[in-house]
Amino acid sequence: MYGLTPFENNFNLFNAFNDFEKDFFGASMPLKACRTDIRDEGNKYVMEAELPGFEKDDIKLDINGNYLVITAEHRTENDETDSAGNYIRRERSYGSYQRSFDISDVDQNAINAEYKNGILFIDLPKMQIEQPSSRRLEIK
């Protein structure tokens, strides 16, 4: 009966599913990226979004109506070739994240963003609801 089991003796099904996201997506692009903390500091909200592995140019902030949309996209390609130019290994990875946040009570013209050490910091000053508009924010 044990000979019909399709798994090796050292296979642990529980660990395989726990480590699925790490093994499948690789260490450079964690599935749980873009964890976001938002603090209310009275006159403003402070948002901290974790975006490890992304460069500043990989991140876009857009205001669509009353929503702040954070989009991060990252592509990598690794090519290893022999002396004849034939590739021995060729790997590509792609990671993309998008989160939307309601900013209907935020002064959209006073939003500031900064990206440091894999964390996107966004200051969102509070105000009365205004007519929504669309524009792209620049990251400092």
C-alpha cells in the first residue's frame, strides 16, 4: 500500500502549502507585499505601504475620483549563456500589486509621498469633501 503513494517519504503536505507563496513567487517578490498601515494623526492620515523589492520608478500613485490607487509593477530577467551564446538558464519574473483607498475626506492637492527602504510613506491631510478629479502624483 505504501508503494502506491505518489509522494516521497520526506514530503510534508502541510509545509508544502504553507511555503507555496514563498516557493512559487520566489523570495524577491513576496505574495503579501503592499501591507499597509494607516494612522490618524488628527489633522492628517499617514499611510505606510510595504513594497519590498520595488524601485521608486516601479510605483505609481493615481487619484481616480475619491480613490488613491497605488500600483507597483516589477519585472526581472536573468539570462545565463555559454560561450556559444546558447542559454543554459533563462528565468523571468513579474510582480504586480494594486491597492485602492477611499480619500473622500482628504485634501487631494496636499498629498505628499516618499519612498524609502521599501516603504512608501504618504501624508494625507484631512479636509471637507470636494469635487473629485483625476491626476497622477509624483513620488519624492
